[in-house]
Amino acid sequence: MATDQDPTVLEKLAHLVHSVRYEELPANVVQRAKALVLDTLGCAYGGLRSQVGEAVQRMAADCGGAPQATLIGTGTRTSAALATLVNGTLLRYLDGNDYYFARDPAHPSGNLAAALAVGEREGRSGADLLAALVAAYEVHLRLCDYAGEPSLWKRGWHHGTHAQFSSSALAARLSGHDPLRTAHAMAIAGSHQNTLAQLQSGAVSMIKATAEAWVAKAGVEAALLAGHGITGPLPLMEGTAGWGATVAGQVDLDALTAPLDGRYRLLDVSIKPYPVVATAVAPVRAAIELHRAGLPDAAQIERIVVRLPSFALNTPSAHPGRRHPPHIESAQHSFYYCCAVALLDGACGEAQFTPQRLQSADLRTLLDKVELAADPDLDTRWPAAAGGAVELHLHGGAVRHHGCPYPPGHPHMALTDEELAGKFLGHAEPVLTRARAEALLDATLDLERCTDLRAFAALLGVPAAGG
């Protein structure tokens, strides 16, 4: 029976976070962490000139703030909290950042925005950042594994809710807090940052891009409050009116707080080659392969069947209202659109989500022929892998099929170093120039040798004229 002297769940989680030591991390974990940092930075450059990206930059400028952390792309410095919001929004906007599936999905790279901001503010090393990021991924993804009855999403909460615990713990660790103060930071964040799933349901609004960023900003603020002596309700997770009972409904507390056993969940994360909802990655690749094999004239296509795990058919991306999406936010979260445009163009990148492409007549005609279907074989791999397939049913009875049991970018079908570098440079070069983008790439892949993240942050933006 628990007593008042027993550590709370958040205290146990805080000790877990502080137990991650850079010098004890396996080489493949360090390598993967750096690859995720590189991929996430690339996604942020891709979102820099978006409407929502420019809006949050204006908002940060309007608010002002101590020059503690660097904004990706511009090099402007603002407070650590506002930098977390802006950079977190940029990296999420394109929907090209990493993902994980369990009871709930996750985009754990949202934690990087907090890590960069607080790490720069505190003058931490690259090794400090990598270890804290590994710990944050562990907390974030354990919550995806062990919290929610049946899941946060099905209870009406957005999965970004989990990031309140990981981002606050990460920020507290990088701020130099001890485990007790780190637990208080998580308790403060977890008291306030529960996010509704409505933000990604129906007609997806621009605020979707800020989901994890807003929560991570609050995580940074929670760590700052804890650092100034503010306490939170430490039994927040297990209390009778706590997060586990009211928000999650059920949490496997023993599994959530178990010591590290050599398994690092960061290794289970997938990286996206396309800026689409994660469950669309595999069928998009299948559609591209069908295009490469020789696409028949559209008039010959009777129907297009997109095969998915059963779970995916119960998500907003499968809703019939997404068949003809009006803007990029809905298009990226539409199985109909993503597969049809990949089939027609043989590609799925930023060019496939422009307003002109969204309204093109050839695409709208093809969209009417798309059907979604559950695939029992794909169900056997879910949620470890979100596979998919596309079938072209032609007039006359012929069928062309391509399947992807594992989506590209999954740990079982990892992107090559060249593919990762190409994705990063494709986003970063138009902002930084080729030479500066390559310098940042090299610095990221050598991040553990960085002794002060303020030097690394100087590479994130374009130098001022004459600078």
C-alpha cells in the first residue's frame, strides 16, 4: 500500500528522465537522435514561409521577450518560451515530421523546439541536448503506449496532450533542475495543457500546426515556474481527481515508470518522406510506384481502391468530407487526396499541395473514383506499422496493385542517409543557401561535439546584412 513517503508517479518519471546519461547511450541511439534532429530542422525550414509560420513569428515579435533563444530561419532571438512556440509550429506545419503509433499516435519531434530553446538559454552542450531529447521521447512514447482507455483520441483529447509531460521534463532537466523540481514542472504542465481533439477533426484549421508547439511552450513555462519555486500537485497522475482518472481514464502506472531496460523508444519512431498524415505514407508510396510502372489514361480507370489498416478508416482522414479538401491542412489529412495526387504526379511534396493543384480539374475527376477499404493483412502489423496498398481497377476487369506492408521511413524500411540529407537540404537550402545548409547539416551530425548550443543556434538563421 502506498504511503505519503512513497514517490509519486511524476517523481518516478522525473528520476527516469534524469537517469538517461549521454555516455551510457548506445551508438545507434545517438545516431538516431541526431538523424531526428536533422529531419526536424528540415521540416521547420519548410514551414518558415507558410501563412501560419509567418503569423506566429509576428505574434512573437508583438509580444517581445528577453533574447534567450533563436528562431529557426530568421535568426531572431526571443524568449525561450516564445521560441518554442514559433519553432514548434514551423517544424509541425508541413506534417513532415516524425511519428509513432500505439494507443495514440505522436509527433515526438515537437520536443526538439523546447530542447533547442532551453538548451541555448542555458548554454548546454550538444550531448546534453541529445540525452534530454532521448529522455523526452521515452516519456512521450511511454504515455502513448500505456495511457488512455481506450485512447486519449477516442476520449476527445488530442494526442499532443502527452507532450506536456515530456516537454516540461526535458526543459526542467536542461534548466539544471533536480528530479524533485522536474516532477513539479510536470505537475504544473499536466494541470493545464490538455488539448481537445476537435482541433484536428472536421475542417482542419491553421491552429493544427501549433498543437504540440503550444503544449511544449507551456512545458518550458512550467519548468521556469518550478525553477522559481512554484510547486505543482505531485500526485497529479494517480490522484482521485488526477490526470489518469479524468483525462486518460486508465494508465498502466507500473509500465509507465519502469526503469530503462536497454530499449529506447526513440528507435521505434518513423520518419516521413512525404508531408502527409502518417497513415497515408505507405499508400502514397504505393501510388507513386504505380505511376512509375506506367499510369494508364484516366479514362481507363474505373475505380481506385486504397487499402488501409482498419483503424485508419475510423480517423478523420477517411471522412468522405475530405474527398475534395479546400486547403493544405485538410488535403494532407485526406487519404483520398494524398493517394490520388501521388498517383497522377508520381510525387508527393510541397508542389502537390498548392492551391492551384488542389483545384485542378484532372485531380478532382480522379478523386471521385477513390474508394477506401480495410485490409485484414495490414491489421496484423498495426500499430507497429501503418502499411497500405493501392489498386487500380480498369474498365475491362484488369487490376494493377502495389502494396507497402511497411511505410518508407519505418525502422524496418529506414530512409538512407542520402534520403535524409536530401529531405533536409530540400527545405533548408532555399532559406539558408547551400553552403550554410550544408554547414548546419554537418554540425547536426556532429552535435555531440558541440560544447555550447549558443554556437549551434547561430547556424539556424540567416545572418543580418553586413553581419
